[in-house]
Amino acid sequence: MTQPENDVLKAAQDNLWLHFTRHSSYQQSEIPTIVRGEGSYVYDIHGKRYLDGLAGLFVVQAGHGRQELAEAAAKQAQELAFFPLWSYAHPKAAELAQRLAAQTPGELNRVFFTTGGGEAVESAWKLAKQYYKLVGKPLKHKVISRQIAYHGTPQGALSITGIPAFKEMFEPLVPGSIRVPNTNHYRADEISGIKGMTPEEYGFWAAERVARAIEMEGPDTVAAVVAEPVQNAGGCFPPPPGYWQRLREICDEYDVLLVSDEVICAFGRLGTMFGGQRFDYVPDIITCAKGLTSGYSPIGAMIAHERLFEPFKSGDTMFAHGYTFGGHPVSAAVALANLDIFEREDLLGHVTRHEPLFKQTLDDLSDLPIVGDVRGAGYFWGIELVKDKSTKETFNAEESERLLRGFLSKALFDAGLYCRADDRGDPVIQLAPPLIAGPTEFAEIGSILRDVLTRAWERL
């Protein structure tokens, strides 16, 4: 290893504070350090190649090493490196807002830029609160979200998040967040207490829990329902048929805003530009980020229905909210170039055409005794791991710790697959490769998973 490489690894150990990381894991070993990417693969500091089975973090839709995205950033930085959207506009933000508005469903025409997904969710809650004050319903401020769902780390977004372990160290948080069951049909019997429901029946039951929560809290106090098209945390919970349509009806009945958190699900992850289009519903607000630039520069957005902008059109009313780098010129330019790639290479069609093969590759692992459920949509899938397939018995906390952090995470990475082994809920492995991936990458994912999961079962 060269001295510069040693210096990088030492700097990572001595000075870098990693996100969501137990640093104790690296006291006796170096921190894995990725230095470059190409297509669906990344390479570490030692030159070893890994299949990026998580698209970075559900981000790198168009794949790594796209020269035209880097060139778009460089060109814009030379022309106008920065200017804020505080009372001023710049061309790239205006063009991107127009382009996004043209691709959203319904009348979601107003684009408020942030630098990431958590900020977009934070913005949506703040808009919901102010909107209802402006239209004469000042008590409407509460938000309903689902159990285990993750919506970000800012104080408001974290309050909406349904993972207690992520919240306890930062409490007290913003009051007014209420939790309802998620759409995990695999665990429907234990979640609902009703045995044998079909997916449609469970979807209706889960949606009705939202209605009951609104009624319990008081419709005059509830401002929004926030949910992902396919819930990420817990391991890719797709919505049962009719679930989103019933949510839309409930929100309309009680005058509650429906917020579709598409930080992961937008920009092709499900084979559609926006996740709601996959499941045929129109929300009042979309929150998005990640794949908008394929990760080449940070950006996020809250996209709101035109009627939510109406109270801000006249008088001295303003949305007293913003971010210095929201809608950054360089990020906006990269986003536009990224959307050009989407159109030119038909990435949405690519995902739609190849989804059945990706699903089949993962379904084929169901013969393994440790695989309980395979679920997801598009290029966004989860594999739930169990102790007993017949009873769906899951692992206890100690077993899950040994399985995921004691073996699977490292074994998968050592085998050349970067993905996520997670236990926010029951133990799962999540796969979400770049949208350019195809049969070759699927076969490699399947082969590595079969080998590592077989070894994991033998260790139990």
C-alpha cells in the first residue's frame, strides 16, 4: 500500500465521524474506503471491485462514472457557482422546477428545493401547518405516519419517523406525530390480530387505521398523513391493492394533506418517474431527493399542489422557511442532465422490462431455509430472514445482532456485494441496484446471496 493510501485510511480512522455507524466496529480494522465507481460497480482503496447493490444509498440511478454529469457540474460552476433562491431565481432552478412540474401527477406544480430528503419532509410538515393557519384551521398541525417508517433526521422529520431507537437520544422531539400500522402483509396476522386476511383485506384494514387515528385525535387537529409508496424501513413493504386509493379517500374526507414521501421511490426506482404513478394515486405533496441527480450533487425538493400555494400569492404572506443551498445552481444543472439520461436511455422502461427477472432472481432464493419473504417493486426489494419458515418465527435481538452485524454485513461485502443487512423491524437484506443494472448484475447478486445466506444458516 502506498503512503498516500495509508494517509487516507489514517485520516478516516482519526478524524472522520461516520453517519449511523458504530465506530467500535473499526477499532481493530480499517474503515472500508471506496475510491471510484464505474457503472454498477465501485472499487475500494485496495482496488477490489464490489457490485453496488444499493445504488450508494438508493441514489445512483444512472450508474457511477457518468462523465456528462460531471461535465454539467463543471460547466455550471464556471458560469454561476452559487446564488440563493431567497427572493431571487437563477435559470437552472427555474428550468428544473418547470421540468419536474411537467412530470408530476395532477396539479403538483410548485417546487420548493432543499438539499436532501429529510429537509424535504421537514418542509412539508411546516407547509402543512402554515397552510391550515392561513385558511382558518389553526388547530390542524398533527401528522400521521407508519410504524418503523423512516422519514429523516431533522427534528420534525425525526418526529414523523417511526423507529424508536433512532429517536430516544434526541427527545423531546416535535409534538404531534401519531403512528399507525404499516403494510407488511407477511406479518399481517400478528399486526392486525386477524388471521388469514388477503392482501386487499389487509390493505383496507391498514388504511382504516389511519381513519381511526384521525377520528381519535380529532380531524380539526390533523394536518397530514405521510407515507412512502413502498416503505423502506422494515424491508420494502409494498402497498396492498387499493391501499393508496383508500388513503386518498380518507384524506379527502377529513381535509388532511396526503404527503407521498418519495425520497427513495421517485426517479425510476419503481419504474415510474414518481412512486405514486406506480400505484395510481395523486398526493397533495411529494417529497423527493436522492435519485434526482443520481447522487452527483446533493438536492431535494418538496413539490406541492397548486392550491397549497394559493394563500402565498398575495399580500405580505410568505413561507418563512428555506435553506442556503436549496436549489443550488450546480445541483440543479446536474439534475437536468440526469433527467436527460433518463429520457435518452429510457431508464424507466429499462426498470419495467427487467423487474420480472430481478424479482425471479430473488424469488429463487426462497428454497433456502433462512429466507422467509421476498417483497418489493421495481429495483427496490427486501428479503426477510427467519428462523422457521413454517411459523415465520423471527430472530430475537441477540440472534439478529450476531446474524446481521456479526456475520452477514461483512460476509456480503467481502464476497463483493454492497447492500444492506438491516434490523429496523425484522432482519432483512435490501437490494436496490443502479437502474442501469440488468441480467449480468442480477445473476451476480443471486449467486453471492445464495452462498452467503447458506453459510449464515449453517452458523446458526
